[in-house]
Amino acid sequence: MGLAVKARPLTYVAHALAVVGTVLVLVWIIHFRGGLAWEATNKTLIFNIHPVLMLIGFIILGGEAAVSYKSLHLKKEQKKVVHLILHAVALILGIVGVYAAFKYHNEAGIDNLYSLHSWIGIGVISLYAIQWIYGFIVFFYPGGSPGLRSESIPWHVAFGLFVYGLAVANAAIGFLEKLTFLESSGVSKFGSEAYLVNFTAITTILYGVFVIISIHAQGDPAPADEYSYSAI
């Protein structure tokens, strides 16, 4: 059941938070952490790819894909293509972001998969991929029967929201974990970098909240259900 509020204004807030989150994470990585690089003698620059891609590429693009059915005034088939492509790009960038973390650990001599953040992260990426593949097969190509698609819709939405919520929560855990490491190595707990990381995490959480609320809110009315989320 949808919320008794309009989705479009909520998506505007989500878009604004996406911009803020993008700016915050780039300021953190470029100004405070020295930038990012795929190959570097300073292995921290390799790690810096991880938070940038996981927030901008995975969380934000994934969120924009999720709200595309409510934020875009396009025909149903056009929305479906946008939804599919944005999720695909988010998944690819998320995989690259996870690989960057492994690459950093391997080159810096750090163990892999020792933290709750890493465990949940692998699970989220795996579930996200399963969700995308199932959605592609059932709703896009070759496409399931009308009955299968109708029955799959609520489960597709619910599972997608579960995975996305888990991704946002794990991003917050990741910011906390990284900030804890930085503070143990000398970064001030009340310094500008610490505040910046915390505000980035808060922005990420708020973005995820508005994405989820937007999906449950009322879309713009249209003849023949042409613009509805559920008519995939």
C-alpha cells in the first residue's frame, strides 16, 4: 500500500541529497585523503576508489534507478529501460569498488574479509546481482508470462528494497569503520575530517530513507496506468 503523499517532491529531496553526498565524499577523498589511483606506491590511494564508487556508483545510482519509476515522466517501457541500465551500471561500479578494496588489502598486506562490513558487502553485491539477473529475465528479456510478472512484482520490489536498505546500512558501517581506523592513527575525533565523514554517512542514510519513502509514495496519476511503478 502506497503512502498518502506524492512521490515526486520526495524524489527531488533524494536528488538533492545525492548531490550533497557526492560532493562530500569527493571532498573527503580528494582534499583530506590525497585523491585516488588504480596503481600507486601509496596504497591508500587505491583504497580511496572504494568509498567513491560504493557511494556514488552503487548507493546513489542504485537509488536513482529505484526511484526512476516515480521521478521520470516517461512511458512505462522507457522507464523500464532506464531502471534496468542504471541498476546495471550501479552493479558494475559496485563490483569494481569491492575489487578495489581487495586490491588495496592484497597490495598492502592486509587480510581480507575480516570485518562485518566486508561480510555484509559481499552478501549485498551478490544479492544485488541476483536481483538484477532475475529482473532482466522476467521483466525484460526473454520476459516471463503476464501471470509470472504480476506475481513477481511485489517480491521484486520488496527484495530490492531489502537489499538496498542493507547496502545503505553497510555503507554507514563502512564510514564508521574507516573513521575509527583514521582516529586510531591520529586523526582528531573532533576535527574537520571526522565531522565530514560523519556528515557523509548521515547524508547517505537520509538519501536511502528518501529513496525508500519515494518508492512507497503515490506516483503521478496517468491514463491506463501508463506511468505506474507496478506496471512493468
